[in-house]
Amino acid sequence: MMYHNSSCSRTQLLQQINEVSFAVDDLLLYLDTHPCCEKGMALYKEYAEKRKNLMKKYAECYGPLTIDDALETNADTWKWMEQPFPWEREGGCR
Amino acid sequence: MWNYEKRLQYPINIKTPNAKIAQYIMSQYGGPDGEISASLRYLSQRFAMPNRMAAAVLNDVGTEELAHLEMVSTIVHQLTRDLSMEEIEKSGLGAYYIDHTVGVWPQAAGGIPFNACEFQSKGDPLTDLFEDLAAEQKARATYDNILRVVRNIPEIADPIRFLRAREVVHFQRFGEALRSVQEQLDSKNFYAFNPGFDMPCEASCKNS
């Protein structure tokens, strides 16, 4: 097994990533039209950092979600290609 | 899910506008063998692929095609900004100008609007991958046709040569994806069943 065991399950970790990533998506749009908002900037910083750490943790435990984390897996081979697509049924590949 | 990078895959800095050439190159944005067609084709076909390798190739080439449609539309934009009314009328861009000013809009060189009928998503991996191989060759041939027109204009020819070279690389990767699908089929009859419909998923996508 090339991946570390994690304190939380794949589904739980992915759920956390989805939540902080949506906060980042929404703040991005808000800041595009409110570039001087201090509160918006502070929130963006908080969520962007959380997202970065969670993405890294996910890559280490379950494989990369993005190409920038492709080498965070501690594996010798290319893990990006093996990652399941988000529409797949558990245990299948479609 | 996608994230945007505010950069071009290959830099483009066109300083001299040229309405005639813009009209030709526009075809690789919204024409029959253009980059919109390419990206929508691969990103739509991903779902029917029977193994992770073929799906990954379609996903990742389809993603790169989004960067290519941005490059082609950048070329069109830079070739049409700062045009005079006289140049627009003389070059034959007049009809386009009436409907779109010099906004970027997906159409073929001959004026036919972009249409999803320019590509297929058959739900049959062999059919789709053979279409993809042909699509890369058609795009490569279109870039060759463009290059005969712009070969003496380096600021246009350079990015077009880059895009042409990528078509050749994509063709190669699609060939390998096709082989990965054929290897999981009945070697005596590749058409015995459609792995995108008749057969449940094969072992090649199991998590290791």
C-alpha cells in the first residue's frame, strides 16, 4: 500500500474539500467586484489556506485531485491517471 | 472541476492587425475542426470510456484543448483590435463586423456558426477514439493550411506551429488510449460487444 492511513475517511475529507473550495469559489467572485474589502480578504486567506492543506492531505492519503499535487503521493509511479472520476459508482469505473 | 490560470499555454504577441487572416484563423476557434469542437468532443466522450487510461487521456487532452481555444481566440482578438473601418470593409470582414463588431464569436472561416454536429459522442469507445484520431489529423491539416498563408509572419506563425505540434502529440496519445481499450476486448472480434454499454467495468480501473 503506497498511501498513508488517514484519520478521516476519503468521503469525509472530500466533503471538507468541497466545503472550503466552495467558500473559495464564492469569495473569488465577491472579491472580483469588492477588491478592497478587508473582511473578504481575510476570509479568502483563511479558506484558501485550509483548502491548500486539505488538498495536500488528500493527495498524500488517497492520491492527487489536481495536477499540482501529483507528486504529493510518495509513490514512484504516476497516480493521477488512476484517480476515480467524480461520477463513478463505488468500485466501478463508470 | 476546473481552475483557471491567467496565462496562455504559449505566448502570443501580435502587433499588426490583419482582418483577412483573422477570418481564416477564426475557423480553428469555431470551425468544423476547431478547438471548441475538440474540447467538447473529448470532454463529452470521457463518460463512455471503459478504463481509466482512456478516460484520463480524453479528460486531459480535452482540458488542454480549452487552453488552445483560448490561444486561437487570442490570435483572432489581437488580429482584429485597432482595425480601421476601411480595412474591415476592404478585407471582407464587413459582414462579420455588422453582427459582432470585432468581438470573438465561434464560426468557421466561411461564416458557418459553430454547431455541435461538428463532432460526435457515440457512446462506443472504439468509434469515439477513431473519431478523435481523425479529428487531430483534420486540425493538423487545417493548421498546415493556415501556415501556408502566414509562414512569413513569425508573430502569427510561431503560436500556430505550437498548436500544430500539439495535434501530433494528441494523435499519438489517442493511439495509445485506443490500444488500451482494444487490449480489454475480444482479440478475435473487437466488435463482439460495446465496452461502453454491454460490459460492466473491467479490472483496469480498480484502485491499487
